[in-house]
Amino acid sequence: YVIGFNPAGLARISKYSLGIDHVQGFADVQVESLSVAIPTQSYGNFGGQVIFRHLPNIQNTLASDPPITADDLVITVADAQQFGKFAIGGSFKTIISNLGEKQAFTQAFDVGIKVQFWDMDFAAVAQNIGPNVQFQPNSQGSDPLPLTFRFGIARPLIVSPSSTLLASAEGFYVRDEGTQGSVGIEYWHRSLLAVRVGYRFSDPGNLSGGFSAGAAIRYNLGKLEYEIGYAWRPAPVSSTFIANSHIFGLLFWY
């Protein structure tokens, strides 16, 4: 999943990896993703990701128009190189959005770095650098991509054969959403069971903000390792209503 956050993180992957992700979001908005990482000896680590977001048809009961479909597709290729304790990575993405009979097409790239220093990981990335999104055949108006700048830090607090505890913090700026921040911890018991808790600081109207929690189970069958994960992200819309998002993940390493 690191391709969608910082492509430089690909440099740390040492095995062939496959990730499948499903997000059951608020108002039945759903996101499916497939991620692949391929380490090489001479050309760094390659990665690819396909993300498909779809939602129920938009019904307009006050008009005679048929229901409108809406979906988005993002296809990403990435590469990362490790130089001692320093890693650099980049990714190129193609973005296709469909809204009824209209379609928007654009391309963008991300570039990130990662450094190990004082037993800590420091990371920075610029995401969604590219031209505006414009729906065709309507040539009027366009929307800028959500240009994002992230800076993160992570440090292991406990490292032992029976348990590990990792703490992280991140600050980021998203165009049209302002500056936000997040903190999180991850605890592993004997590399078999993980518990994760996080909190994102954002404006009250941002449904991505607030508390989140999850867990994962990891096992191996010979050289094949796999992890089944789940995360829950509630977003209080009002004092009487909470919008829940459920995230399911399946990872394989070989």
C-alpha cells in the first residue's frame, strides 16, 4: 500500500508482494485496490497499483433524466532506489473519471524520500503534481488535483522477539483542505497479531478526520506469508449520526 502514500517506501520491500484492499465507505461509496511490489537487484524496486472507486447511481427524482453513474480509476507505476540509509522513489499515475456521459482524463506524478537517522524513519513526499482535471465534451471549467505535501516520522519504542511497538506522526497539506496532522501506534505480538490505533486532526466537516482503529493477523505457509487486516474509521457528522468506513485488506509476500 506504500505506493499511495510515499513511493520511496518501496525501497524497503525485500519480497514479491501483493495487496488487495476493499473500502466500504459512507453512503455506500466503495474503493477497490490492487497493489504489487517487485524487488530487483539492479533497478531498484518496482511497484504498480490500480484503484477503482465506485458509488451508487445518482438518482434525480425531480427530473426525467436517467440515473447518472460515477466512478474513478487510478493506475500507478512506481520505482524506488535505496542508497545506504537514504531512499528515493517516484510514481506516475493516470487518472480517469466518469460522470454520466462525460469523462475526464489527466496524469500526475509523486516523488518522495525516506531517511533513517537516530533509530527513526523520516519521510517526505509531494503527491498529485499534474494538470487540472477537465471533463469532456464540456470544455468549460476544470478542477485542480489535490496537490499534497506530507512529512512523517516513525520510531520503534519496543523491539523484542515477543513484541514490537511502533509510534508515528505525520503533518500534511492538501490543496483546498488546508493543513492536517495525524498520529498512530502499532503493536505486534510475536509477529502474529497486530493492533493499530490512530487519530487524524482535521476540520470538523472532513469525514477523513477523527479516530481509527484496526487489527491484523499474519501467518506463513512455507515461503508464502499472508496478512488479513481490518480497520474501522468512524466520522461524527452530527451529535446523532456517525458515518462509518470499514477497510479490509489481504497481503501476500513470497
